[in-house]
Amino acid sequence: MARKFRELVDAMSPAERARVDAEVKVLRKEMRLRELRQTCDLSQAELAAHLDTEQGNVSRLEQQADMYVSTLRRYLNALGGTLEIVAHFPDRDVRITQFSDLKPRRSK
């Protein structure tokens, strides 16, 4: 017989809940674009409207491994976020500011 998710959570020990909560925090920090869009509760069609493009373009974008910084910035801005590029070195992290000069493209 199927059980409700809440019942499963309630049956967990405090240690199990803490472990699951820690895993969720890690997973929320690393997402593919599609997953990020879904957590923002937007469909591809809705995001396409924000970007003034077609749904198919959003689908292709979410599958790309390589894209322009400006394209990624527009995508994230449409989700309500911002883009920050940080280079990680063994002794320090450096925020790259060169791309903050990019102006968002105006909608048609």
C-alpha cells in the first residue's frame, strides 16, 4: 500500500532528517538550467515569453553545454536572478567583473 511522503518523513529519526536536509542543501546549490527553471515554477513557454523568444529556443538553451555569457545572464535575469562569475584558486576566489559591463539586450 502506498504511503504519504509526510508519513515517511515523520517516521525518520532526527539523525536521518538531518542527513536528508544536508543533502537537499547541497543539491539546491548545484542545478542544471532546466532544474533551476522548474524550482522557479516556470514552464519553458512562460520563460520564453519573458525572453521574447520561442519555447523551442529555451529547450535548446537548457540542453547546451556552451553558450554566451550574455545569453546565460538573460536567462537568469528572466528567472529573477543575477549572474556572477567567480574564479576559484587554491589561495583565493576572484570575482570576474569584466562581464558586469554587458548591457542586457532590449526586447523587440
